[in-house]
Amino acid sequence: MSSKAGSKQRKGRNEERLFATVAIVGSLVFGAGFSWLLFAMNSRDETQIAPAAANSKAAVIAPDHPRQLVNFSLTDRTGRAVTQSELAGKFLVVDFMFTSCSLTCPAVTGQMAQIQQLTTNQPDVELVSLTVDPRDDTPAVLEKYGERFGADTNRWLFLTGDRTDLYNLIGTSFLASDTNNEFGFMPGNFAHTERIAVVDAHGHLRGYFDGLNQNAAADVADEIAKLRNSNP
């Protein structure tokens, strides 16, 4: 074999090795990037705290359409029945959670705990946490969860019950369905479950606040004070 032919053969082998190396590295980079993309999409709901908005005062978010608190009968964490009539005439602060949620729910529930503190001397304010996972969130489970956040059983209800009844209450009175989010992790496929809803003393949904905003508790307390003073 001539030196020219040998050199050409070695060059071909080098090019093959280079191509194989580039292909392997490219596959690893693409695979890592694709995996990250899937993770980001799958955890979108649990990581939607916007850095620019995390510390800013949040404006009230208007409902998509007029909503009214409908009649319901559910079970509190203490095991007693709670109906819509029991809450008549009160300002309601409502959030949506499930106890096995590890990120957004504890953050929003932490804001609810602050709202409880800010409204301590306001007997016309009631806090309501609605589980979207009634199968696992039994009264006993909700009792432990409420204790974790120092929830006052006289002012902060954790409600569970029949799934159809719960979903009807949430879907009719509070949240729209989110059928476009195939990566949604919240049971029930409701949109914006991170929001905290404010209901006036007449049972009308007045608006929402982003429960992942660090100022949500103070903003909710301010909104209730405005509603009380305006006597709508």
C-alpha cells in the first residue's frame, strides 16, 4: 500500500471517529435539553412565581365572568357538615389545595395563614380551603394539614366531600377548567389553582389574588377592608 493511500485511509478513519464523537455529544445535548423541556413543562404549575412580580403589590384579578357562591354541603376537617348558609353574610377568602402537593399548595396555604393572622379581630371574615383531591384528603388528613399551619377551626375551614359536589362548587363559583394543559398536575384540571379568591358578604366573587405573590396576604386584607367600607 502506498503512503498516499495509507494517509487517505487514516484520514477516513479519523473523520469517522470525529463524526461518531459529534453524533454522541449531539445526542447527549439534545437528550438533556429535551428532558429539561419536558420537566419544565411538567412542573410549570409548581414554578410559576414570576421573579419580577414576587415582591410587588398585586392588583385584584377580575373573574372571567360573574360568579356567585352556590349551595353546597361538604365536610370540614372536624367531621361536621358545612353548608353555604353557614357562610352567608361573611367575607370569604378561598384557596384550592391538596395535601400531597409539595410546592404551590404549601406556599399558598402559608399566605392563608398570614391572612388568618391579619384578620384576627374580624369575625365577619372566614377562610375556606377546598381540596381538589377528596379521595385522599379525608377529614383526618386535612386536620393534620390544618394543624401544620396553625389553622383556627373556628375561622378557617378545610372542606372535603363528594368529588362531584366539590368540583361543581369550584367550577361554578370559582375557577374555569384548564383543558389545554396536558401537563397539569392538579386534580380536577382547574385553571389558576394558585389564586386566592375573595367573596363579598353577598356571596359574589369579587376577584382573585396570586397566592404565590409574597404580598398576597396583605393585598387580600386590604381588599376586604375596601369591600367592607364600600358596602356594595
